[in-house]
Amino acid sequence: MTYKKENMNRYFARMTIPVIAGVILTLLTIRPAEAHNPIFGVGPRVMWLNGWGLEAGLNWDKALRESRTGIAYSAEYGVTPNWTVSLNTDQIFHNTGGTEGLGDLLFRTKYRFYRNDVLGGIYQISAIGAVNFPSGKGSMSSHSTDFVGGMAADYEGRRWLLFGDTRYRLNTKGSNQISQGNVFIYDAALGFRPVETSYYQPDVVLMAELNGQVFGRQSVNGQHIAGSAGSRLFAAVGAWITYRNVAFKPGIQIPVYDHLKDNHPDFNFVFSVEVHF
């Protein structure tokens, strides 16, 4: 019995060393900043291999005297360490408690083709592509299959984070014979971490963003709609509040420049919860 016990002790001792080393290595390579993206823009972050991310976000926006409340849903999966795919949709709720149902389904793919780890930070660049499928009903749908392409880059440090992205949305003619016009989208965001914390402590990153949109002319049955083209610029503030694999993301966005004829927005408030596993 003593001989067997000694063998077991030596076995567990041999197993303990690589397990502890693996845990330490994992802790050393964890960077909480890598889990952040802009709140209103798009960042280059991708999921790890076989990782899942689920997100639900409350949206409340107001334009003139009308307000709208909805929930956006997103599920993403890490196909490889540098390639992530996701499905996104939303639904709108009326003040009376009813709902318009689910909106269009957006399939997005993101491939990180550049990563450079430096002391205290990381640089990343990703290519972005998306297809919008007109699966929604009524006003919840664009009634057209639309395509998005672009790039996103960032620097994520322990104290400062900097993001930028550009995207172009090609809107095709819908089943209702309306073409929404193509849209050029650009975003810039600056993040600041007031307190540098470890992975096992709650982490707060404050965000300030600029979000721009340039709209092409809309048309109906091939006839352009006068005054439908223009540009719009938003300023936004928010925060990432993270604890391990759970993040809470409140933010508010207001227009600072609006050169569109109709539907002038007053504000857009979001509060999202994101979980990775």
C-alpha cells in the first residue's frame, strides 16, 4: 500500500507542474482590453477558436416627436483564431406593448489579417463583410438583399484604446421597387481605462465616439427622390463594464451635424449585455 501511495503521489506531482504552468500561461496571456469594441461602431476584435458570444441590447431612439424601442440580438462564433462569423437581427416594440416581430437577418464575417503584440498593448486590423437578408416583415425589413464591406483597426493598451473603421453598404432595389441608396459609414472611438485592473476584477473602459454616415440618393421605380442624399454625424459617449466574460455596455448617441431632409434624430440610447463562453 505504501509503494502504491508513493507512486500516486509522484504521478500527481508530475501532473501538477504542467497544469499549474498552463494556468499561469493562460493568465499571463489574458488581456481584458482585447475583448472591447466600440459601442456604436465596429472594431476588429474576433472570437477565439470555437468561442461563442451572445449579445442582447435595448435600443431607444427618438426622432422629432416619435420614439421607438427595440431589442437587438447577436450571436457570433470563432471559426478560427482570426475568423469570426455572426448573425444579427432585431425587433421593435410599440408603446402599447405590441411588437412588429423580428427584422432582417444580417450575416457578418470578420477576418483579422494583422496582429502585432507590443509591450502593454496590441495592434489589430480586420476585414469585414456582411449580407443583409430581407427576412423581416413590413417596416421591419429593407425588402432588399444588401451587401456591406469594410475594414476596422485598433490599438488596445492597458490605459488607452483607439478604434477606427470604414464601411460601404450597397443597397439593391427592394421588392417594393424602392432603392434606399448606398451608404458610406465611418467611425472613430477613443477608450480610456481609469483604473488598471486584473482579469478577476471588474473592469471599466470609458468610450467617446464619432459616427458618420453619407447617404446616396433614394429612388422609386428608377426615379430619384429629391433631397434624399446627404450626410449625418453623431457624437457618442458610453462605457464597457466587464467582469471576466460578461460585459455591460451603456451608451448614448446624439447628432452634431445633420444634412438630411427628413427624419432628424434627437438621440439614440443603447444598453447591451454580452456574454462570451
